[in-house]
Amino acid sequence: MFRESCVNEVLFMTAPNVDAKHAFTTRFGGASHGFYKSLNLGLNVGDDRKTVLENYFILCRAIGITPDDLVVSRQVHGADVSVITKADRGALFLQTNRKVDGLITNEPGVALMVFTADCVPILLHDPISGAIGAIHAGWRGTSADIAGVAIRKMEKEFGCRPDNINAAIGPCISRCCFETDHDVVLELSRILGKNADKCYDNQGSKYMVDLKKANMLLLERAKVSSITVSDECTSCSCDKYWSHRKTKGHRGSQAALIVKGISS
């Protein structure tokens, strides 16, 4: 089970199998007001930029890092994964041109961050090499196997063994609320084959899709043996998490972040 932590009123979730410093944020503990109350981390969703940046400082103090440690990207619902170095830190305050949905590093002092508001956040940690990863997996990224891409890239770049990597699939929209058309099922079937049947229920002309299950299967196929999956649905728990679908796109953003420690 994921654990709930609260530091200086900042509420976040952590996974029991990930030893690296990390967090899956919620809506609680920030400085935003009105519709965006209170911990909105989306800089391009209509909230006041100065207030959102204050939210980053609040979050980073609670986690024990600084905003200058963060590396972010422009997420495009793809399957590209970038290798990150210390030189990439501080991207939060720049208009980054890094258009990827996965970040990996083995350099200490680097904090990787991805943003979600229903899509699947996945954090990776290899306690042997110390390498970490952060993945944003929407249904397009899932059907392009971004989880497997990240594992194979960690293996190639850092010498990680997949069976040493611990994976945490964080809060996201669940099968109970993710209603789709047949195109999503076709894409999942293309990447998962018969196993795609485990990832959806047929509801007439619509389908209830389980992206958590799909990503878990893809991680297992990549030979990851330690996988923890949050049982929370961002749409069902829209008072705790931002949900794009529940609010019809008028929402803030939460984040998943993981830090490569000095000694890990």
C-alpha cells in the first residue's frame, strides 16, 4: 500500500518499495487560491505564475530539495526518454525545449519531475546503481510502451539490471472512470496482444480501460519484479487529486518526483 505523508501541510504519497526520496503530490499544502486551491504545480493552466512558483518552493522545502534541483520537460504523450545530467537542473524556470515524457539519470542531486492530472505517473529506482527514472504515461505513451523504453534505456545507459529496478505506479485515473472508444483498446492490443484483455471491460460501444494494469504488464514484460500500484483513482478522488476528465480540462496539475541522492 502507498503511504500518506504530511510535511508542513504538504500532503503527498510514497511507495513502500522505492527507497530513493520521492513523492506523488496531491492538491493539498500549497498557496494557490480559488479554483486552483491549493497545491497546483501546473504553470500553464491559468493559475498565477508567481503563486505556482511559490508552490514549488513549498513542495521542495517539504521534500528536502530546492527548485534548482528539478528537471522537467514538455510532455507530448510520446515514448521518448531523455538521459538527464546535473547540467539540466533548473529547467523549471526556463522554457525547456525537451519534448519527452520520460527522464532518467544516475547523477546525484538531480530531481526528476513529471506532471499528471489523470495520466499514469511511474517512478523507477535501482538501489544497486542508484539510477532513477520518472515517466508520464497517458494512453498513447502506454500503448507505445514508454515504461519498457525507460527500463531498457536504464539498462543500456547505466548498466541497470531490470530485475533490480523498483517501480511505483502512482495515483491516476482507474478502470472505474476511464471510459474510451475502441481505438484505445486497439492500441493496447497491438502492444500487449492477448494480455490486453486483462486491461479493459466492454461496456457496449465503450470500454473501461485500466492503464495501471497495462503499465504493470509492460513493466513485468521488461523483467521488473518489484512493482507497487496505487489503488487511488484521480477521478474518483478529485477532491484530493487533480483530474482532467472530471473537470473537463479546467484543472491544476500534480507531480511525481524522485531524487538521486548523494549516497544512493
